[in-house]
Amino acid sequence: MGCEAFTGMSSAATPQKATLSDIIERIDQLPQPPEVAMKASKLLEDPNCTAEQLAGLIKLDTGMTTQVLRLCNSASYGLNRKIETIKDAVAMMGFTALKSLVYTVLSHGTLNKPLQGYGLDKGALWINAVTCGVYAKYLAQQFQLQFPKQVSVDPEVIYTAAMLRDIGKLVLNDYVKQNYPKIAETAREEAIDFMEAEAEIIGFSHTTVGVQIADKWNLPERLSLAIGYHHTPSQLPTETSPADRQLVTLVHMADAFTMMLGSGIGGDGMMYSLDIKSIQDLGCNWDTQLDNIMAQLVDLNQVVKGLTESLLPVSSAKQ
Amino acid sequence: MATQIIEVVEMAQIVAVSNRSVLLHIPAIGASMAVILYDKPNHLVAVAHVVLPDSTVASPNNNAFGKPKGVNLDADANLIGKFADTAVPALLQAFKAQGGNPDQLESVRLVGGAQMFNFGGGSASLLNVGGRNEIAIRTALSRVGLPVHITHCGGNKVRELRIAVASGQALVKQIGDPPVVLEIA
């Protein structure tokens, strides 16, 4: 937790509103993922993409190949033999699992930076992202076990959606840094979520900015929905498909558990509310299952540790 | 200057340490809670990082969306530290096993128990896992005859906790707020 992050923070009484052109300019300034990563990202969403095509593309980038292999061989995946080539990785893990693994590597490049505005040290946002991804994937798997006849949700897609949900914080960081006391005070005094207070004070929230980044990077619509509505799934557009609604609700649940269990949480802390209606619509009886789910998710922290420590220096991979 | 050894206390972990070089660290406490026992004459600090209030409600071995069936603690000793009702007696046991004397406890401190917002929704008390944790821990401490001296609990912010075994000093940090040392007045 980056408690020192606010040292020197402005306590300006006048809120600094952002304009749309400011936001667009800052999105343009975000470091673009490397070309291979961008191509891999597009390839991952192509239903006709083959494992050979993906393996061929990854092999072009030495750094990505190394990181993918390190992740494959981390204890988190529990493979019983060492993976030495991308081809082996595809054969052993399957195409879908490799997709989420590639997203893990991609998100590391994008999210592994300090965000002083949110009080997050280098690595914290990324650990938070992986934690939420691991929790969301587990919830999706459990959901499918309990309700096998309902609309199927792909746990690997949910993993990716959960990892990217807070990507808007990358752009909003400087504004939050300048306005944090006012935003936090507004959230408490007006009894609104932190992101609503962001919108009130800055003019934009990390969810709305996140959607703009998703558009700029041509991320798939369902990822954009998860980014935009992960705090408010019951406000999804009425035309949202049941599968996408489930996806966003599961990401919302995983996000809540990530907050409650405190992993990589910043200055916005737990200043968000639970969307009980959407959780109940999913078939989860929160009254009886909340503690049950939390008890199980805690055990996944070792998985998160294995994933993050395989890509981060040990000293910064603490939760 | 003596080398300081940093030991991270993970969720559901119980530790009892008398090595004065050790700094116990919990990087993030959300709704979970740290229970800290300090025996000053013996320079002994014992900490439990409790996650949930009641071992009879949660069921880590069942489907998350299914009906809870309760926990078989005998089958998995690692679960004991997860729940307030089982962690507190185990904490006292660990404290005594390291030479701690309950009669010379300088302090029992509680840290954590934050909660998410709940704007008029139902199940308010149930969603407050942090608040329920504090109540359950106080009840469990009372059962084993221990008082609570100092607390830094509740609110909506995550806490970072450091405890120096050499001095017994506990420091709590929350983003945007000045650090707080938990001392007996």
C-alpha cells in the first residue's frame, strides 16, 4: 500500500475539472503496447485464430515468449513437466488458457506502474488486477458448476475483463492526485460511490475513461462493458445479452471481494457499494453465501502470488 | 545497527514471535482483522490475521454458489486461523507456547474491519463483514478471558500494519491520513 504516495499532494480548494480533449490527449499519451502485443490482442479475439497462429506471433517477441514461458512454468499452473517452447505451452495448456496467459503478460506491461493519485505503488494496480482476475475466473467456474444449464460464461474471458476493469485509473490518476481529499469527502458526505464522486469533482470517472481507452485500443465490446459497468452491473443497457450481463456481474462480485480482502487497494479503498440486485439476479443468495465465497477466495491468494512473482521482482510482489 | 527481519503475516496466519529483530508486516487489511497480543516483559508479540467471523457458516470445501455445509476443522488445520471463533483460542495457545504470560499482557489490540458502502440496500449487517469480524473477535476474546485495550477499526479504507517486536509498537497507515501509533494512553 502506497501510503507515502500522497506526500506533497495539492489540497487545492477549487476542484480541477477535466475536459474531454484533456482526457483524449492523455489516452493518446498512454504507452502503446508493443506491436506484437497489439497483434496478439487482436488475434485473441478472432474466432478463426488457430493455436499455431498465436504461437507463431508470440515467438516473434523474445520478451513476451520469455514471460509467457515463465508464467507457464510457475507453480500456479501446476503442470507436471517443464514447458520450454510456446508450441509446448499451447499443447499442454490449451488455446483458451494460453489466451488469458497472454493477456496477463499484456496487462503487466500496461498496469505495472505507480499511480500516486490512487496511492498505489508500482506493481499494486497490477497485483490488484491479477487478484480480481483470479477471483473472477474462480467465481465463473463455480457458477457454471452450480448452474450448468444457464448461459455459459467463459472463465478465461472473465479473467481478462476483471484484469482490465480499472484501466481508466491510468488516465485519471493525475486528476485524482490533485483532488483526492475533495473526492473522498464528497463520496462520504453525499453517500455516493468513489467513481461517482470522481465524475462530480473531475468531470469523468475511471469507468467512463476506461471505456474510452477500450474504444481507442479496439478492445472487444464485452470487455468494454465490464470496464464501464463493473461497479454498477444493474445499469447495463437493456439490450445487453444474458451472457455479457453474467460476465459483468461476476466481475463486479470479484471486484468487491478484492476490495474486502484488501489486495492492491488504493485511496479509493472500499468506497463503493454492492449491486445486490444484479448479484441476486445471478442466482447468488448473498445472505447465505457471502462468507462461504470469501473463505474460498482467500485460498486463491497463493495462486495470485505465484502468477505475480513470476513476472515481478520478488521484492515488489508482496500483497 | 541490527538487521531487521520483515515477516509478512498472511491472511489466516497465526504467529507468535519473540525475536527482537523481527518487524511483522500486514501490507493490506480490508474487512479482515489483526488481533495483536503483546507480552512486554517477554518481548513477545502474537498476531492472528482473521478473515471471517464464524467457522460454522463458511464452507471452503463446497461450491461457492451452493448451500454452506460448515467446516470440518479437523480435516484442515489451516482453516483455524481464518475464522474468529477458532483463531482467537489458537492465538492464545500459540502465545503461551512461545512463553507468553496472559497475566502480564500489556495490550490486546485490534486493527481492521473496514467495510464497503451500503446505501440503503438490504442485508446491511450481513454485508458488513468487517463489523461482524470485530464483534466475533471481541466475543472470542471474552470467552478466553482477554480484554480489548486499543482498536483501530471500521471505516472504508484499507490499512497497512507494522509491528516491531522489539518495542511492541504497532503503526497503522491509511492512504490520505497520517500514520497512527497504537499505544495505551
